[in-house]
Amino acid sequence: MAELVIQTEKIKNNIKFLSEYFAKRNIKWSLITKVFSGDKEFLKNVLTDDVIAKINSVGDSRLTSIKNLKEVNPDMRTIYIKPPAEVYAEDVVEYADISLNSSLGTIKALNKAAKAADKIHQIIIMIELGELREGVNRSDIVNFYEQVFELSNIEVIGIGSNLGCMYGIEPNYDKLLQLSLYKELISAKFNKDLPLISGGTSITLPLVERENIPKDINHFRVGEAAFFGVSPLDNEPFLELSSDTFEFRANIIELEEKKIVPEGTISDANIGLTATFDVDAANETSFKAILDVGLLDVDKSDIDAYDKDIQFVGITSDMLVVDIGNNKAKNGKPKYKIGDQIIFKPNYMAVARLLNSKFIDKKFK
């Protein structure tokens, strides 16, 4: 069975590094674990007490994952980072200490659920700054906050924004300054303290490093940088973070020398994920390896083979075919044989899908 290898210690060191990095800048942060989809084995291996000691909260975008966080560590402070569905207000109040919100109706439902549970539920209200995903329209902010402040069991602890996730709108000083100014407006008009200005995600880290954010931006929601060591803004490693935190290993289940170009008419029966063929190579051959992974597990575009001589050929629901050329090592001996593994570097989406696949083993190192 193909396997995802998780470099636990490197990930834990990344999280500790970010905790120290933010602490030096008087910034609080939430570790966002949604790439792991609430995998309890991961949570137990990575989120040890020493790792989460300096984290403001641990968050996810799935309620099941939030439940698992609380199950693994009932004392863990949790944040639900997707505007909740109104129908699940009771569960959100039960398992999430904080939630991000942009719908007045949902917040009223959360207030009702919190009142029934004799709790105060904390929220961060998200503001639309151009990404056109979640967020209250800027023209409605004052009226929105006014109505929320009237709710008995809701505590507004901040204002936030989300940039770069859907259309790739880059966060910059001007965008974050708008967020800061809206906070000042709300605080002054209603005489309310909003302790957190949540300025974004891993994509904003390069701005923090360049000191190109307003000084009162004091909260970030970070996942990708912690687990993959990079910022999505440039996909480059961020400072001293480790980026070799995951390996995906697929097994060779067949290895044969075959023609490069298929024979016959290619019909709509194929699933559309085949390489482009050079018709002039119709009579040429190369070694093809079939691997024990398919589209049900991962998209081929989300994994890169470390062996740069390997070329993608095609993929089906449960098998991936690659071209390994003449299968000769520099010493002339066969480079691969049946049972060997091809090692890939997976990106964020690959890891998310592989962890959700019941056909992939997980190995913690």
C-alpha cells in the first residue's frame, strides 16, 4: 500500500519556531490544522503540550475536526475558521471556543445556543476586503456590529479578513490598514475593546517579516507555513522553517518495457488524464511503471517525483503510470524493480487528499 510519511519532529519544530517568531512581535496566532482533516493520530503525535503551549488557539474548518481536537485535548482552545452553518450552532458552541462569522442570522443562532448552554461564545467578525469570499460588506459594518453587541451570550473579540484563498488577492499594507481603521471606528463608536485584529494566514508572513503591516495587526491564522514551511505568497521557504516535512511513497506493482504511443483510437472512455504523445515515436519503447495510487487518492499535478527522469503517462481511479526511460542507473544496472517505491514531494492539496484516503498508509517519523 502506498504511504504518506510525516516528519513529525520537523513539523513540531516549525510550530515552535513560529510561536517564538510571533511572540517576539507581540502577535498571537492560531494553528490551523485543516490539512489533516481531524486525523486523531496526527493530533496526538504533533499537538503535544509543549508544542501548543504558546499558541492562542488551534483551528479547523470542519466541525468533525474541531470535535476531534477537543477529544484529544479537552483543554485545548479551539477556533472554527469557516462561517458556521446556522443549523450547527449548538455543535459550534459546544466544541469551538471561538468562531469566525459574517452572517447576522448565524450569530443570533450561536447566541441562542450559547444561552441554552450557559456559555459565552467568542467570535471574530470577518470583513470583506476584496477577496469576495466570506466577510461583511464594508458599508454594513457599523449596523452589523451594533446588532451583534446587543446579544447577551456573544463576545466579539476581534475583526478579521481573509485574502489570497480564492482569487489570490494579495494582502498588502493598504488592505490591512483598512482593517485596522475599521477596528478603530468600531471601538470608538461603541466604546468596545476588540483585542484581536486577525490579519490573515500564511500568505501574510512575508509582509510581517518585512515589517510591512500596521502595528496593531496582532493575530494570524497559520497552517501551511507551519506544516510545509512555505508562504503561499511566493511558495518559498519562510526563514528557518523546514519544507521537507512530507514524503509520498508509491509502490511499483508492474514494470515492463512497452510502446510509448498507445495503439488504436483514444475514445471518451478514458478519464482525460494522459500525457501528450509524439506520433513519430509510434514504434519506440520505454519502461513503464504502474504505481499503487490513483485519482481517488491524489491528483497527479499535486505530487512531484524526486527522480526528475520520471515522466507522467496516465492515471486511473486506482493506478498511476509513469515512464522511467531505459530503466538504467549510471552503473548500467536496473534502476527500479518490482516492489521498489517511487518517492514524491506532495503539496498542500496532495497531503489533504492523501490523509482522507482510506487506501493510503500513514507513517509518523
